[in-house]
Amino acid sequence: MKAINWMLEHPWRVVGIVVMIAGLYATWVRFTQGLGAATNLSDDFPWGMWIGVDVMSGVMLAAGGFTISALVYIFQVKRWQPVARPAVLTAFLGYVLVGGGIFFDIGRSFRIWHPLVMWNHHSVMWEVAWCVTLYTTVLGMELLTFLFEKLEKEKLAHIFHHLTFPLTLAAVLLSMLHQSSLGSLFLLVPGRLDPLWYSRLLPFLFFISAIAVGLTMTIVESTLSARAFGRCIEGPLLQSVGKAAAWVMGFYLALRMGDVIYRGAYTELWPLDRAAWFFLAEIVVGVIIPLIIFAYPSLRQNTRYLYHAAQLTVLGFVIHRLNVGITGFEVIKGKIYTPSWMEVAITLMFVTIGVTGFNLACRYLPIFETEAEDSERLESWSIWVRQLAATKGSASQVSEGKS
């Protein structure tokens, strides 16, 4: 009876346990019986869900680490500092799980370290492997600051605080390289990827989309963290993040559609087939709808709209990565790839590990501001809102007087 009551009180924990059991069983099958027994991968589709979701989308979803850190520590946008540490934590966990996705997908997984010692500087994959490894190391070094603060190792914490700027520079450089290089991988397959997604601008589009998702993931992560840990939602701060995301997404949309029109790929949209619907889904869901919400202050100031717009952006750009990695090849080959339940189980296991790791880190490390700092910031936001309202009221009175 106690077990049933516990399950009713903690349904998400029950779901997490079920996912972990299924994922661990699938892991056992994968490493004892091989990829063929655990996946639906084939010669036609050697890359499937683990690369499309766990690696390509995972790297993009973790882009908030270098985006927010660059703005806070390099460009000195100090008002975004409260979301810098959670963004770095999310990035670190994301890249650890990306490494896990690669480990599962490689046929001989225990040779994953070979690119680090067997150099092939002509290979884009080699560059991605090195940059991901180095960037994960940099993120780990940034997290050491939080650990030393928790352990009250003041000297070590002070040293790593001084390393924040060079570490951030290294993080930005490494992220620029491998985010764009993931797009460069698909330049190697002209004629095998649908024209709606094959473009020489893919490296640049991958990089810009990573910045957009890095910003919007900050909104999603901050909103969920506020609900989970009983903290106030940092409204004005997240609104400014949404405004910045609107500029990036507007530039991405103009570049993306301009490229499609310039190459004449828009002719592939008619008749409306599988490729056209997936293309429209990524553009409408992931860019146009959230862009409207982010661009208009009256919509952006509603925290619910802001949060859902960020969710749509993340979903839309994940669809884009899956379109590039899977859908675009399906259309050309005339065959459909459907992941096995074990592929899905392992991906969900990675997500569960990431969420649990974030939860534990936030509980035991100084990731968020203290209550005093939080209250002080909330009070300053209240003053800012009152001043803004007073300014608008004065402007309306002046306008009525003139009329």
C-alpha cells in the first residue's frame, strides 16, 4: 500500500524508473548482440535517431552554454548573469550525453578515443570529435568553480573565477567550429539529400540555429527551474532573452528562405509531399510563430506565451536537424526509416539522466542566486516595471494634452 501511495505521489519518478529499466535493457542488447539487434539502422540509413536526436540536436540544445557565457563574460551583459550558470550546467550535461550518443552509435564503441591520437586533419568528423572533447573539458573546468565554492575552497575558487574569461573565449571558439562543422558533414552528400535541405550555407545555418536555440533553451530551462525549485520567474530578464532571440531568428529566416529561393529549391514544395510538409513544419512551427511572439512586446511580456514560444522554437529546430539527418535522405531514397523501440528507449534514458543530473546539481551546487540576491533582483524588477508604467502613463497624458 505504501508503494502504491508513493507511486501516486511521484508519478514522474515512476516514469523515470520505467524509462531507465527499458533503457538499460536496450543498452545490454546493443552491447551484447550488436547494432543490428537493437536498431533499425541499415546501409540505406547508417545514421538514425541516436545521431539525429542525441548528437545533432543535443549539441544544438546545449548551445546556451557558449551563447549566454559569451554575452555575460565577454560582452559584459551583466543583467543576464543569473542564467549563465544554469546554461553552463545544461551545456555540460548535454555534451556528456552527446558523447554517450556517439558511443552507442559507433560500431566498435570502445575505439571512440582513436580520433584523439590518430589524426586526420582533412576529416570534418575528426575536427568535430576534437572540438566536442575539448569543449566538454572546458565546460567541466567551468563547473569546477561551482564545486570549489560549495566545498569552500576559496583559493581554488578564486583561481577558477579568474579563468572564466579565457575559458569562455575557448568555449566560444570551439563551439563556432563544431556547430558549423556538423553542417559541413552534409556537404559531402550532394544529390543524396533533398534540395530543400542541401545547401552550401548549411554550416552557417547550423551555427545560427544553435545560437537561436541556445537563447530559447535558456527561457525553457529558467521557467522549468523556477517551477521545480519554487523560485520567481525572471520575467524582464527572459523577455530580453526573447527579444534577442527574435533578432537571431529573423536573420535565420531571411537567410534560410533567401537561400531556398536563390537555389530554386522552392519548386520542391509543390505538390505537397512528405518533404514539403516537414519543411513547412520546421519553418512555421520553429521560426514564424515564435518569432511573432518574441518580436511583439505585448506578447513577449506574457510569461506563458514567452515560454511556449521558446518550446516551439526548440521543437522546430529539432525538426530541422532531423530533416537534414533523416527526412532529406528518406525522400531521395524513397524509403522510410523508423527507429526501433530500443533506440527510443536509450534516447529517453539519456534525457532522464540529463534531467536528473540537472536536478541534483541545482540542489547541491551553487547554480542559482542566493535568496537574498533573488529578492533584491525581484525588488529591482518591480521598481523597473513601476517606472515603465509611469513613463507610459506620462506619455499618454502628453499625447492627450496635445490633441
